[in-house]
Amino acid sequence: MESATEERKSARRKQAVALLSVASNSLLIAMKVVVGVAIGSVSVLSEAIHSGVDLLAAVIAWFAVRTADQPPDESHPYGHGKFENISGAVEALLIFTAAGWIIYESVEKLLQPTRIEGITWGVGVMAVSAVVNLLVSNRLLQVGRETQSMALLADAWHLRTDIYTSVGVMVGLGLIYLGEMLWPDTSLNWLDPVTAIAVALLILRAAYALTVQSTRDLVDSSLPPEEEQWIRKTIVRFAARGVKGCHRLRTRKSGADRFVEFHMLVEPEMSVQDSHQLAEEICAVIESYYEQTNVLVHVEPCDGSCPDHCLDGCLLTEQERKDKKENRER
């Protein structure tokens, strides 16, 4: 598992990048509101609202990583990791709400279209927004993956969606500007609310994916199959050291923390000290491969009873199982 010093460094990195997201979103909101109101663009204002949701989500993510990094206590013996998952779920709800508001305003704008002035300002602020969000989201993804922070990853993908929506709004405004130059008698202002609706649909798609990802660990789903398979293979590697089988493997994740439990079978004659040492070595291998992992091993004697749940993870040959059953029946 991570040392105390490494955990503190990881916590500081997570909190710093979360604050970076708060600062960037605050700047973008101010820019988009000013430009959106000045030129009368509902798509730019919808992006301002989107950035407002991003700001709230960034604040929640910052609070979540601060709370999740607190050590276990009497009230939370398994740590505070799920605060990050709760953060992701709340972000998803906020995104759904923002998307609904954008669609409502866009429909109103379609029914009562208005001319957009100063389109180049709108294109400019969307370009700045896309670049800023690209830089910040890349940093969030990097730190989120390295620290396995659900809150930072959720915030990163949230901002990554903003890049696409900003580009979409920029393209929509650019087409309106181009249309005014090439076909001055034809109004393409309807592209503004249509672009905003497209933005909202992309936001809804991101919200759904975020909801699935964040709630998965809240309901204690198992680790991915490839991770469980690696754990099983690691246990098998200790067969020569005395491991006769394993069963009842249970895994789950809470924030960045993994929890692994399984029953390990050894020879009945193995001493408590030797079986404990064997279990500690297996735990050390798993915990060194997956950071922030807690492994609990229950040691059982392999006495030849061979219940059904034990056979799946049995490492004995057919003859060895037969011999153990015969010895048990004597």
C-alpha cells in the first residue's frame, strides 16, 4: 500500500488540480456570460450555463477529494473513498438539469428567433473555452488516472465534453456569419438554437455515462473481470509454497480504494505462523500491483471435504483430491 508520505503527496496533487478546475471554470463563465448577453446568442449563453454547472461540479470534486483522502476513523472504518463516487453521481444530476434548461431555452429561441450581432466575439470566446478546457481536462485526466480519483476523472470527462460543445457552438456561429456574407437575404440565425440543442444532447450522453460509472462502485460492484483474473493468477503462483486452492473471492471499490477478500486453503498440518506468513506475502504482491488496495485472507485447512464452492478454485490434481478424501474417511 502507499506510504503515508506518498498518500499526502497524492492528496495535495488531487486538491491542487481540483482548484485549477474551479479557477478555469470561473473565468470561462464570466467570459461567456458577457459575450452571450452582448451578442444575444442562446448557444453561447447555454455554454455559460454549462460552465456554471462545471464550476459547481468542480467545487464538489474539490470537496470530494479533500474528504475522500481523510484516513479511516471509527465512523468510517473502510475510509471515505465513496465520497468521490457520490461526487460523480451529483455531477451527473447537475448535467441532466443543465441539459434540460438548454433545450427549453433553445426551443423558445426557435419559436421566436432573433438576430445575432457580433458573431466573431462568440466564435472567439468559444475558441478560448475549447483551448482552456483541453488543457485543464488533460491535467485532470493525468492526475485522476495516476491517483485513481473518481471525482477528478468525472470532472475531466465533464470538461472534455465541453470541448466538443464549444467547438459545436463555434461552428454554428461561424456558419451564421458565413451565411450573412454569402447570402445576406437569407437568415441562418436558427442554427444558433439548433446548435444549442445539439450541445444539450451531447451533455445528456455524457451525463448518462457518468451516472453509470459513478454509481457502479456505490452499489459495491466487483472489480473488472481482468483485475479479478489477475488476482486469481497471483494466488495460483503460490501453489508451490503451500496454497492448495482459493474460493469465495469478493472484490469491490470505494473511490480509489480496492477491497479484496478470499479464502485460502493450505495443508491442515501447516502452522499458524507459516500460513499467516504465506497470506502476508500474497497480500503484499496484490497490494504492490494495485495501489490503495486492502486485502483480507481467511485461511482454511484443505482436509479433503471438497464442497462444491471449493472445487472451482482447487489447485490439487484429481489423484491428490482422491487421496485426501481417503485419508479423511479413515
